Amino acid sequence: MGMPKHAPTKTASLPTPREVVIPDKLYFRIGDVAKLLGVETYVLRFWETEFPQMRPNKSGTGQRLYRKRDVEMARKVQRLLHEQGYTIAGARKVLAQEAASRSKSAQLSLLAKAPVKAPDEKIVKLRGELKDLLGILSDSPEHERKGRQAEASGGTLFET
């Protein structure tokens, strides 16, 4: 029986969770995010390479600009890695599963909200007329004769 994939890689006890209060700002610089989470800036840059969900915008000068949701994602990554003891691969899998379940629930809620309405009366009538026309054309001996003539001449059935 092997070790679970999300088990801590060290035998030392995991750090106790700490509450991170994210200020209500539009953008955060990487140094601000590092201070909030209590990690070094290189750790955040490394997480960006490992977790596709962590993609802060960059300014014209190339400086990372984290939005609040980027900071929340960084905090979630931190919790998975440092507090819950997941490996990077395990944390990546957890985040991918969460994204998939959010996507599925969003699709289901859209389907639930979409009104189910009967086909428009004109569409129903047009569909019926097209079926009648198809029946007439497929049963018609003239249709069969024209079809054979068209095939022999290399033309199409609807040429006159």
C-alpha cells in the first residue's frame, strides 16, 4: 500500500493555517502579494509556471499586476501545498477538478434558466410543407425519370 499522492513530502508537522485578508484594491504588485501570503516573490513566479490558473497581467514595463482573484488563487495554491500537504502535481489536479466542476455546474444552471418554448407556428407549418414536398418529389415517376436523365447527362437532379 503506497503513500497517497497528496500526502506531505516531509514528516514534519504542517504549518497552522493563517487567515489572509486581501485588501480591496484593483491591482497588487508581486511584492504586495508576497507580503500578504508570507512567501518570497520567486515562489509566486514559480507557482505561475506550475499552475496555469495563476496568470497575472503584466504592465507595459513587464511588472506583474495581480487582481484580487489572482491573489485568491495564489492563496488557494499556498493552502494546498503548505497547509494540506499536496504535491505540485496533486494540487494541480485538485484545481483542475474544481474548474471542471464549476464549468459543469455553470452549464447546468444555464440550461435550467433557459426557457423551453414550443417551436414557432410558422416553423412548424414550413417544416410540414417541406416534408410534403419531399414526399411528392420522391414518389413522383417524373422525378425518377428526370433523375435518371440527369445522371446520364452528368447534371444534377434539379437542373431544368
